[in-house]
Amino acid sequence: MERTGPIVRFSRLLAACSAGLLAVGALVTSAPVAAAADVDLVRNGGFEAGLDGWNCANSSGAAVTAPKRTGASALKATPAGSDHAKCSQTITVKPDSSYTLSAWVQGSYVYLGASGTGTTDVSTWTQSPGAWKQLTTTFRTGPSTTSVSVYTHGWYGTPAHYVDDLTLVGPGGDPVVVPAVPGGLRTTALTSTSVALSWNPVSGASGYHVYRGGTKVATATGPSATVTGLTPSTAYSFQVTATNAAGESAKSAAVTATTTAGGGGGGDSKLPARALVGYLHSSFANGSGYTRMADVPDSWDVINLAFGEPTSVTSGDIRFSLCPAAECPNVESEAEFKAAIKAKQAAGKKVLISIGGQNGQVQLASTAARDAFVASVSKIIDTYGLDGLDIDFEGHSLSLNTGDTDFRNPTSPVIVNLISAVKSLKAKYGSDFVLTMAPETFFVQLGYQFYGSGPWGGQDPRAGAYLPVIHALRDDLTLLHVQDYNSGPIMGLDNQYHTMGGADFHIAMTDMLLAGFPVAGDTTKVFPGLRPDQVAIGLPASTHAGNGHTTPAEVNKALNCLIKKTDCGSYQTRGTWSDLRGLMTWSINWDRFNTWEFSRNFDAYFGN
């Protein structure tokens, strides 16, 4: 969130990410001699049958007759815009076996790689255009790996490249058979609207289907899933099946679970079914002017005080004070401010302290900083009688150390310490503690493509860095409202890029949060979707508030699509998210400056 005028950080961040990637080299290893039983497993590796066997993103690939290295044709792949022209093929392999991947390429920044190996995914690339060059790399499959994905791609802004004679040499995989029935189905967590399940993994399974009362309600790539949208105090029966390319197993033995009566698992902390969230410039003024707490209209259900900021980037010591009278001539007294907070709470509103913002960089790199954070935030909450905490870490507050590649098990101190600090605050204040987060798209949805410094190193280590925080705190999280503004184009689940400013962007970005997505394209590391009641859409209140302002008509289209599955345009959501919580905006002050257009539209849409 910004104190002064709007800025666009995302384009610079993404540029740094791309530039870093291009600066990192990869070694081309020499191929070992193949064993007698080894064969080439790639289907149509010479592209003599066009693209048969290949999946090329966004129709970026084509078989051409020239240039070619051998045979009659080769692959021509053309990056366009932000697409890097990836073509891939899934191949059946044997567990715990060695493979050599090779291809001849022509062009600059042409990549060859394998993912889903079950050990260390590999890639290699060439920087210089010109004559045909051979790329070769090797890998060993994991003890339960039965298929891998081999791929080639170019890079953003580069000309077309060519690929020919792509091979994967090693022992052929066993015929795929329908997996066994999963065992050990059990309940691991309950809330009033959701049931978390887990089961024993099945050898040879590529995914699982979860059934409720005989109807399929969820899919998963690993042995766990959460079923949402349930009714409180209600008994449900669940079964699970295992799937792969050969088919689906029979259903498992059923397990029965009864949802709780209250709002557990983060709950809604007594929020209305449709909530309007806004940031109040309490510690500063800008072009929007200062708004007193008592003057905030009843439309606003959650009021985030902007901002609590650290005494230094790494201290963890957070301070908050009202705007100085010299900057805000109409600022109320401390006593008036506290009394107005109590009045809002008496009317059913929630008032939170928001930590961070554009200028408030917070890096909890040590346990001392973590403990200072807990102590100082607690003091602010107690001093003003607040309902909870909003985390608005931006800039360089969160990043992933090299080698921290699994959002489910983070190791970077700034991530681990933040999670620990928030859990301590939640434990201190109990189940009514309201926890919200307002990350930028760079730190969340960009994780669909990039996570941390990446498999080759050199990516921006902040890419997707909020994902481990959201995931670890999902059971404590009241609301996530990603800032759908000040953002560059982001790839959605349709593998198309979406640009801020219209309904399409909010539909695609919100659908990702609710449906879940593989992180950095790795289908073994899927970020599970959040409950719809945990998600609100973040937008700027006016053209002055931030880049990516969306007109009321477009906001309503986005709500229609997500809640009712109408007005969706070209993007089709993965579900109908009828329990979507609402909207967030930067900010209440800017909405007042704009004659309350944003909040009036919210009230009109939901009939408030």
C-alpha cells in the first residue's frame, strides 16, 4: 500500500527476475554410454509427425521443414509477450533409474529440462545463436517415480528457436496399471464449513479424487485434501480414489465427519457474510486528506489502521502513532481515537493494526526480532483495544533463501520467524483474533510460474514468498485480500496472461486463490485453495489510489462471475465461489476523496 502517489513496482521486480535468469549459466554434461537395455523413450522426438505427443503452450510451437537438423522437419517455437514458448511431453519411466536427456537446438536462450523426476529436476541451456548445438543432461528417478515431463522453451523477448532430435535414453517404464484403492482415510481437521482429510499414499497414483456422499467434490495430487463449503453441525460421509493414466481405482472405505458449530479453522471472527475492508490513513496524510475514525461510514466492516512501522528494518520493534497535527490539522486526540474505535466495535466492526506498507520494511531475520515483533504488536493491540492484525509486508520484507524451494516446509528465517510470531499472537488473543493479509500479486500468484531464486538460481528471491506464510497460517487466517493493482501481467490457471484494470484480472487472480495451483509449475507441490469465506478482492478506490483502478461496472462483473458464474468473459472459473467474502480497498481516505464511489457500489451490489 502506498503513502504517496501510485507506483508500479511489479514491472521492475519481474525485470529483475528475468534478468537474473539470463545471467545464470548451466553446464552441458557429456552423455554416458547407454546400457544395452536402454531405449529412446520420446515419442516423435524428431517432430516428423508434427506436434504429435507434444503439448506446446499457447500454440507457440509448430513443425517446420527448415531449418532442420535431420529428417523432414523440426520444432519451431516462438516466444510472444511474456510467454516463453514451452513444449513438453510426459514419459513413462522406471523408478530409481538413470536417464540421459538430449536435444539439438538452434537459437539463443534455448532450454532443455526434465521435471517431476522425484530427485533433483534438471535443465541446461544455450546462450548463443547460430549453428545447431547439442544440449545434454542426466538425472536419476526417485524410488516411486513412474513418469517425468521433458520440455524445451526459449525466453521472453527472444526470437523463434528450433529443436530437433530430442531423445530420452534409459530403461522403459512398466505398463501403467490402475492404482490400488487408498487406505487409511481419516479426518485431520474440522471447522464449521470444512473437513480436512488425509490417507495413505498409493504407489503409481498420479492423483486422487475425493467423494462426498458419492459425488466427486475435490481432486488432489497428494494424499490429503480439504473439502469446503459445508454446513455447520452436519455429518458428512467421504471416500477417496486413486487415479493415473490407466484409470481410477474403486472407492475407499467411507469415513464420517461432523462439522463444528462455530467458525473454527480461522473462522470468520463474526464478520458479516459479505465484508467490506478498507485501510484508514491514521499515521499520515497524503493527497486524499485525513479522515477521523469517527467519520468512517458504517459501510466498512474491517478498518485497517495504516500503518505500524519498525524502528529499523531488522529490529522487529513496531511502533504506531496518530498523524502529527502539523501534517493532519484535523487529527483527533488519542482519547477521541480510542473512543471512536470502541464505538465502531460496539457496532460490530473490526479494527486492526496493519503492519508494513510501502515504507515499512519488516525483516524478522532473527529470533530476537521475532520476539520484539510479538511484544511490540501486542502493546499496540492492547493500547488501542484492537481486534487483530493485518500483514502488509511489501518490498524486501519477505524473500526466500537459495535452496528454500518447498512452500510447505520453509527454511528462510524471515519466513519462519514471521509464521512463529503470528502464531504466538493468535495463541495469546484466542479464537476471536482477526488475522488478515494484503500481499501483492508478485508474492502470491506469480508463484504459479516462479518461486524464489528458482531451479537455476538468479530469479528474484521474493517471487511467491508469501505462499509459505499463507499456507502455514491458513487455519488462523480470517481474510486474504491480495492487492490486484500496481501489478504487471500475471499468468492464470488458463496459462494466459491477465492484465490489471478490468474484471478479467480479478476473476483470474481470485480463482487461483480458491482453486489452488502448482507452485512454479511443479505438480508435486500444489498450493491448496483457500475457503471462499477467507478471500476478498483487493482494489484501489479511485484512479488516484493506485494503478489498476477498476470501474464499478467491471467490479460487478468480477463479482457476478466468481459468485454466480455469469459475466465471466473468456476466463472460466474452476468453481462457483458463492461464499466469497467481499472486497478490500486502498483506501477509505481515497474512497472519501472520490465521493464514496467504491463503498456505495459495494452496498448497492450486496443490498446493504
